[in-house]
Amino acid sequence: MENKIEEIEEIKKENELNIESNMKSHKKKYKVLKIALAILSLAIIIAAIAYIIPVMTKLSTPQGKIEFKDKVQSTGFLGMMSLFGLQVAQIFLFILPGEPIEIIAGMCYGGFWGTIFIMASAALISTAIFFLVRRLGKKFVYEFCNEEKVKKIENSKMFQDPKRVEMILFILFLLPGTPKDLLVYIAGLLPIKPSRFIIISTLARIPSIISSTYAGEKILAGNYKMAAIVYLIIIVICVILIFIFNKFDKNKTAQEALNTIK
């Protein structure tokens, strides 16, 4: 009997050691992935800056604008992949703000196609992160995000309410200045269907993306006033939508959600 108990205890210890070893192995893999992505993103950023800045300094002249367009067209697929790489760095690693990339997209491909490119890229990257989180769990999220903040959101009753979480995510993705990249990671831990999340996160980004890409198009054309007006119009529309929602939001859902993600 004693021998059996000892055998069981030994098996338990072995299992605990295996679990601990697997956790350490996963942590190492996440760190390697993080470092590799950071190095790749940094290389793309440096290459993009070195390639574009000499031309961008001449944008105030008609000849400079022609050179910029020629430079973009000559890069072809490589240029698009470089811009996509910058977006990966922005969403996956939080090392870049989104607006400059959106403005560059507008300058390179115009307001309409720049918007399409950014929306498609954001949807693709967000979907990949969402399914990675669903596959690898919260420990994967902790490797890229602040653990305390993630737990705070994850343990919030409103974020765990299937009836409210979709509206909450839509509001947070719509509002300017909210940590949308953090929300992409956390969404994988919340009670929301993948298809619903992809639709919500993509559509709610539209106002912000449009304002930046069309501003980029106007900047390239030298129409800085119109670029500022485009931004202002989108901000006013967002403020009006938020005001209308708050007017009918008796439970103060938006304010509570904002306080939770701070």
C-alpha cells in the first residue's frame, strides 16, 4: 500500500515537473517570437524611413510630388508588404501608433485604396491574433500585454456579459485614443464569436482610418487645410455619435468600459 502511495506521489511530481518545463518552454518561444518580430519590424521601419524620407522632404514642390508617386509605383508589391509589415509592428507589438501608417497609406495609394488596404490588413492581423489567443490562452496575452490590465478587463462582469460585450467593443474601437491593439488581444479571452469580433473591430475602425488616409492624400496634394478639415469632420461625427449613445445609455456602459481599460 505504501509503495503504491509513493508511486502515485512520484507520478504527481513528474507531472508537475513536466507542466513547469512546458510552461518555461512556451515562455521561451514567446520571447523568441517577440524578439524576432521586433527585429524584423525595426528593420522594415529603418528601410522605409531611409527609402521614403529623401523624397518626402521635397513634397512641397510639384516635382517632389511626382517623384514620390514614381517611387511608390516602382516599389510595387514590395512597397505594399513593407507597409503591411509596419502594421504588424503597430498591432502585434504596440511599438508604433496607427495614424502615421494610415497617413502614409493615403499618400501612397490615395484615400480610397489606402483605406481598403489598411482595413484589410488590420482585419487580417487582428484575426490572426484573435485565433492565436484562443489557441494559446491567456499566458500568450500576458507575454505581450500588461498582465494586471488584462486581468482587470478579463474579470470585469461587463466584459464577460455576452449581451453587452459586442456593443462595448464597438464603442471602444470607434472612440479615438483607446488602446485598440490591447483590445485585439483581450477579445480572444471574451465571450464573443470570431466572426462578430472581426466585423465589429473592422467596421468600428472606419472613421479613424478614413480620416487618416484621406488626410494623407490631401497632404500629398499640398492641401493641408483640407487634410485638417477631414480630420475635424470625422472627430465631430464621432463626438456626435458618442453624445447620442451616452444620451440613451442609462447604464453608463461606455464610461464604465473606459474606466476598466485605463
